[in-house]
Amino acid sequence: MVIPFAVLVVVALAVVVLYNSLVRLRVLVDNAWADIDVQLKRRHDLIPNLVETVKGYAAHERGTLSDVVDARSKAMSAQTPDAKGDAERGLSAALGKLFALAEAYPQLRAAENFSQLQGSLAQIEEAVQSARRYYNAVVRDFNTKIAQVPWNLLAGIFGFRSREFFQVADDAERAVPSVKFN
């Protein structure tokens, strides 16, 4: 009678330990995604300032400016990692066009405000990349764990599902917007 009870206690403890390790990884994934959201919000908050600064120097470039504003809006409304990845690629492309305008307007490149905004954007882009790398590493660990025995048994029972990676589709889209400090 004592042996079956001891086996039951050991099995119950093993289930608790395995479950807690899955919960810990799930919380890390959620936290890493929140970090990405924070960095993307910083990026999105900076963009209106960039657009307003450029407007003063390149008023006739409305198409490029409206593309940036539209891309920012789409990026802010995206919810899933895939949707955010797509929207952020569009935003990066639009920002690249915006910074190309700086090449055509030397007085814009020399403006202190524009230079500060470029520097801020460069820092935010690096923070976004760092947050993406961390998120993808945690998702990799989580997805690996829920696919391995015995965690996969508990993952199925308790409804743990694999998470999407936050990725960029191809090398051309991996390029950070051109930010030049001249």
C-alpha cells in the first residue's frame, strides 16, 4: 500500500515540475513579446516627429510622407508576430524612402533636430533587433520543450501551443533603413 502511494506522489511531483517549467517558458515568451511591443511603440512614436521635420524641408514629397504615415498605422494595428513582421517590413521600406529624401535635401541632413531623430531611430532599430533575437530564442526553447517527451504529453493536456517566430522574410527586407550621419 505504501509503494503505490509513493509512486503516485513521485508521478504527481514530476507532473508539477514539468508543468511549472512549461509555464515558466510561456511567461518568458509573453514577456519577450511585450519587450518587442515596447520597442516598436518607441519606434512608432518617433515617426511622426521625423515626418514633421521632413515636411518643413520637402513639402512637395507628400507621397513619401503619406506612405510612412500609412505604414506606421498598419504596423501599430498588427497583432500577431506574422502580421507585425509584415507590417514592420513595410514600415522599414517607407522609412528607407524617407531617409533617401535627406540625400536630396542637404539642409535637412544638417538640421540638428533631424540628426537627433536619426540617432534615436538607429538606437531604437538596434533595440528592436535585440528584442526580436531574444523573443525568437525564447520561442525556440518553448517550442522545442513542448515537442519533447515527456513535456509534449503535458503540453497537449494543458493546452500549450507552439508560438510563431517574429521574423523577416528575405535578405532585402532584413536591411535596416538607411540612416546616415553626415
